[in-house]
Amino acid sequence: MEITFLGSGSAFCLDNYQSNMMIEKNGKRLLIDCGGDIRWSLKEKGLTCNDIDAIYYSHEHNDHNGGTEYMAFSTYFNPNKNPIKVFGEGDMLDHMWDHSLSGGLNSIQGKKVGLDDYFDVHRIKKNDPFTWEGIEFQMVQVIHVVAEFSIVHSYGLMFTGDKGKRIFITSDTQFSNHLSTFYDQADIIFHDCETAPFKSGVHAHYTELVTLPKETKKKMHLYHYQDGEKADCKKDGFVEWVKKGQEYEV
């Protein structure tokens, strides 16, 4: 199994593409999120939408779903391409369609359509796992944004690689003590990490992550950072800053 970071940057970065990943197994490819940069980041790997078999959506923000229209139209009108499988928490997927995707996708010549017309959609219940190519993925609900009385969640993933290592991808999350349980369970952690000089409050910031225990930081690869200079993360006990295009055999 191989994990490729098609991009490693934050939503508005210019140097590293948005943080979308690709898992390859058995000749199949699963995207972890599908942001607006996806057609360019795939192109750099010599791929197109036709090479993608499945997409997992962690949450609704454009840097994680902005490439969906490209995927939907490009594959819908290709008679040689089977529908891409889509996985995600069910209520989130429906809300994403209603509020993010339907404006550009809800009609084609002659009829109205929905998400299920473009994709083979698998709506996952909260706290339930899903399976793709023999890999069981456990969704991990994290807090991304607190808007008045509403909490906007993102859904990270915990799964086991071919080498028996437990892998935790946080997706977009605030810094939170409740994640310590998942840090302890994981052998490899890919953690989003804001590096902007002014904290947004909706991502774990480097100045917060650096306070984690040594045993946690030595498992942690940092991604979803801003353009520009960054701290010496290895000196501070982390594994590395993930680079655009970086590949991991797991």
C-alpha cells in the first residue's frame, strides 16, 4: 500500500497544492479529499480523473471538495469509465451536495440530477467503519469549526497498512486533548498543522503541537501548512514536514 501526498499545503497556498492524498492498493486508487487543485496535482503524477477509483471526503470545505465538479462531469460523460465510488459520513455528504456542489452539478441537458447520478455513493454512519480494497477505515470525528451553537466536524481516518502499522490521518482539526487517545493508538500520524503568524482557530497550530509529549511528536508528520518559512520541526521532535508529491510505503 502506498500513500501519496498530491499536495501538502493549506487551502490558499500557491507552492504546494492543497492537502489531498491518494492511497494505492491492488492497482486501485482512493483519493482522500478532492480539492480545487486536484486536476493539476494529478497531472504532475501523470494521472487524470479516469485513473481514480474512489474518493473519501473528510468535510465540506473547497480545498477538500472543490475538484468534485471536474471529477463528476469528466467521468459522467465517459462511457468507458465506471462511476467513481464515494465514501463519507452520510449527513455531511448530503449537506455538501445541497450547499457546496449542487449549484454547478444539479442539472445536465434534459434532466435534474443528484450526487448519486454521478458517483457510486456510500454514505457511512457516524462511528461506523468502511472497507475499500480490503482495508478497513475507521472514521474519527474531530472538531474543525465552532460557529455559535453549531460544531462543524471533519472526519479523519484510522487504518492499518500492509506492514501492520496503524496510521492516523487527522484531516482538518483544532488542537484538542481528546485526540490523545488516537495519537497513542497510531504508529504513524499525519497531522494538519497551521503555520500562519495569526492563528485561525480552526486548525492545530505549530505552536500548539510543539507542546505535545515527545513520544507523540516522534510519530508525527506535519502537513496542511502555509507557504513561507517554517520552524525546524525535526529539532522540535517531529518526523518532518510532508512535501508535495511525497510517497510513503505503508
